Amino acid sequence: MGMLYEVRDGRLFFWTRDERVRLEGLRSSIRYQIAGEPQVFRPYLERIDGGARSATAQHGLSLELTLRSEQPFVVIELRLTNHGQEPIRLQSVAPLWLPDFGAVLVGRSARDWSVFRNGYQSWTGTRSFRAQEVDRDPLSNLLKIGLIDVARPSPGVVGHFRSDLFTAIVNRSSQEVLVVGFLDVRFNFADIEVAITGERCGQWVATVHYDGKPLPPEKSVLLPPLVLAVASDAYEGLQAYARYSGKYMGARIPSKNRLGWCSWYDYFTAIDEGAIRENIDAARRLRPIIGFDYLQIDDGYETAIGDWLQPNAKFPQGMARLAADIRSAGFDAGIWVAPFIAKRDSRLFQEHPDWFLKNEDHRPRFALWNPMWGSSPCYALDTTREEVLDWIRKVVDTLVHQWRFTVLKLDFLYAAALPGQRSDPAATRAEALRRGLEAIRAAAGEEAFLIGCGCPLGPAVGVVDAMRIGPDVAPFWSNLLSRVFLRDLHGVATKHAIRNTLTRAFLHRNWWLNDPDCLMVRTSRTQLTEEEFRTLATAILLTDGLLVLSDRLSQLTELELDRLRQALELRNEHRFRAVVPNLVADDPPEVLVASSDDQCALAFLNLKDEAVTGRVEAWRWFPQAKALSHAFEFWTNQVLPLEGGTAILPVVPPHGSRIITLPPD
């Protein structure tokens, strides 16, 4: 069911034929500066063929808006032109803005809405919020800088939500679904903001941010297209948006989903040459059980953050030799690097302090402090400086073409997009990040496999092959820091990683390969229970994301190898196609449906802190279930009764999961 649209009485109207979803009386809103003075331009529109244009101009500023239907989407494009005599600095442009006399209706009452809030970057919590809830940012400024966009904090009040790049609004009572998103999010940050007041939507605006970008006289700017669609299901609607926008942006979708090993979650920074070689030998011995594609050396090899080409004393034979040993064992070599940050005590910072992003007081822009790296803070590089881009190209060329690490994990990428004073003041923050990423890809070449992490999502589309879509996993479910200071949503915690694996599953094979982070199969040096391990494995494997182990392979016991063998039975050669029903209606999602040409699986995930029982209506996704009297549960090998295609689940422990397997239709 598509949407109809028209320009009427100087405003924009969109509606479905049954009128259950309507956007009435919207206009455009432009925020800019001229001669240093802030201005707002919200023109009324006059109809023209295929769209509308502003009926009047302001400071010579005018707009032209086009509308077209590309089912199931309505596509809205806006061109802004400066016909005046003075340059204008654009702050933000909203192709759709809701004035007081307009209305956005998804079903009868906004009180029944759930709003999908996509987070800013890899580690930002992503979930749906009901109208009566509050979206809160992390408690401390030190945590905020590495987890949210500090330039666009959450409103932090009941019913008011800001979603990056795209959103879906679901009426839980009547099941109407509205999907909204920008098609091209590579060069600008963008968001959709929704505020619910009682029964109605009091604020609704879709905004592209320009960060003061100049618009000279007689020049135009074409905004990224905005799309609207209604859908019968929120997950399917968001998946259709991701597919359409991914094609529009030229997303890289590797045909092969890589299987890797990473040193981080067992050794952390305490790696050395001997530890890596020990795991190379173990990976070779384990090949009959698990055939790794690559082995990745994580943080701990460098002399300082920023000095990537100077290995420390723990690697006396150098990184090129170690990469050669990995390759001779039959694996691709991978390495971790954080290309857009450097510590104060690094050689890079000491020799080139002018290469860094500046605060308003012209001091280097603080990017993060990591207790694992000592007391010295990290600063953000200015990726609009050509000298910085040349240095990045040199580092990446050395890593890939001289040392021959062909898998690069690129971390803390958000730093390039932090607010600050740049060498090129005309660049948006998203453009600054994109320039750095494109320099990496150009130096690495098309054959290198790039994994983004800690990265604002849009600017990486078409550059990276895989993207971390959630916070770090951990050898614990959650802790006081994650529950309180990180709002039980953002940052390091296995629970947080699982939630984002589910809530961003629709991006997989549409924008990149999803990286849900590592799976740990060990039973020592971890607080994860058997049930928590199973739930992590369920989310990773049924959503078809990258599978990366992070254990000391040489120390895996026979019991732990049995764990691994069982989990690998879920790794499907024909690729699972995942669906998360009730994605926007429920938080956290409880049901995950996966199917391939030869297997059907329906998972129930209990992320709660107490045991639950339940009934799962398998027939809704797999009609063949109605013809069966029973099904098998994967993890426990129990036989579960099916009543009319509904599975009766026994008690599912806290943080546990159960997978019902069915034959293909």
C-alpha cells in the first residue's frame, strides 16, 4: 500500500487510501546564518509540475521541492538556491517540518506509538521507545563523547525522541507502520525527531545537518532525498529502506561472510609475539572443527596510540614477519588500528600538533581517555588536512601492501566527526569522516577487507565491507556501569551487544556485512553463564553476521570445543535470512526468525533477569508448523509439542534462549 501526496494551501500532504496514516500541512524549514546572524526560513509553497517551490524568497534564498513515487516509497528531493548577494552559512535543512496547525497521524492516537530510535554510531544503543518513555544519554560527559553525538544529545524528556538517519513509527494498538529515512547519508548527518504530547504528535521534523557549510551567491545545494513509506511490518519496512538506500549509496556487499579470530577479548592489550604464534598454531590444528579465514592482531602491538608503524618491544621480529607467518599457516592476516586518534605522548602528536582538530579555544580536540592506555588523553586528527590524509594513506599502504595485513579493523572512527575547528571550514562533520575513510580505502585497495568500528554509520557506506553495529561484548552480561551510567543501553556489555544485533539486523547485506562482535566459547576467565553464551551465539549466528572468536585457542578444553561444535551447527552455508518480528513494538525483541533454503529456525530470547515461559506462534512465519505435532529445541535437544503450529516453551532461564528448528517448507 503506497502513499498519496499533494501540495495544497502552501503546504505538503501525504496519506494512505484508508487515511490511517496521514502527514498533513507540513512545510520545509531552513536554519542558516547571514552576516553572522541566525535566521529561520519556513516558506509556504506554490505548486509546480512534479512538486513545489517557495512562494517567496528570504535573503535571496529559495527552494524547489520535487515529489515522486517509487513504490513503496514517496521520494522527496529539495534543492536550495542562494539568489542573494551575500554568502549564507547553512546550519540545517528540514525538507519536512510540522507546524502547529499540521498533523502527523499513525493510527488514531500517538499515545499508542512506539518509535524506533537508531543510534548515532556503532556503540550507541538502538531500540524502540514507547510514548511514555524517556531516551537518556550516558550519565557522564566522558562516556558521552565516545557513545553519542555530543552535538545532538537526546532531548531527555518523556515522549521526545531523535533517531539518526531513519526511523519507524508503529501504532501498537492498530498496527499501522510509517517508515522514514534519508537515502544518502554519506556526507551529512541527519535525523528524524518526534515528540509526543498526550494523544497527538506535537513535533515531527526530518533534518539534514550542514554544520555551517557556506552557500555562495548563485549556488545551489541538493539535499539527500527523503523517503516515506507505509508497511505492514516495521522490520520489513526498514529492511526495504536499507536495501533501497544501500543501492543508492553504492554499498559494498562482499559475497563471502568471513570467519575470524581476534586477540582482544582474552588478552586485551597483553599480547606479544609468542601469544599470537601460539594461536596461529592452534588455529591450524583446529581447522577440522573451524576453518578460519583470518587471524587478527588487536590492540597492544603499537608503541603508542597513533604510532602504528612502530611496534613495541613485545614484537621483536616485527609485524611484517608475523603477518607472513599467519599467511604461511593458510590464513589472511588482520590487524587493529585507530587511524583518527593519537595520544598526547605519541610521536605523531609531538611532531605534528597542528594536525589535530581544534576546540573553540584552539586547543587539540579531546577524543577519549582509555584507562588501558595510561593517563594520557587521545586527540582527534583533522581529516580535512591534506597532510593528515597523506599520513593516513602512508600508514595504510604500509599495513596492507608492505606488511601485508589484508584485513583491517578500523576503530574509534567517530573521532574524525567530532565538533571542532577544521582546516576546511566548508566540510561538514560527516564529510570530514568520509574523507578519512576514503583515504583508507584508496590506500588499502579494493581487495582489502575493512571492518568499521565506533563509527557513525552513514559516512562508511560504500567504503567498509563490514561494520560493527553494536557495543562491545564482554566476559559479563552487564554490570553497575552498564546498568546505571550507560542507561542499560549504551556501551560495553554483552546484553547491549545482543540488543543491537537484533535491532540493526536489517542492515546486513544491505549497507555492509553486520559485525555483531566476538563470540567467546571459553568457560574460564569469563562471567558469562551457559545460557548467556547460548543467547549471544543465537543472536550472532541466526542474523548471519560476521563470526569472530576471541579465546586463547590453544587452551580450549574438550568441553569448550563441544560448545563450539554445537554453535557452528547454526552457521548455515546457504545464509540465514533474518526477521525480527515486533522490532519496534517490543524492547528488547524476544523473537528472532531465520530461514534458509534448507533450514528454518525460530528463536525466543529472554534478556530479562527472571525466568519466563511462553508460547511461540511458529505458524505465523512457517505455515508448515501447523502440519507438525512436535519440534526440536536446538540447545537442549528437547522435543517440544506443537498445538496448531504454536510451540509450548518450558521455562526459559534468565538471559537464556531457545531455538525451535523446523524442516523447510
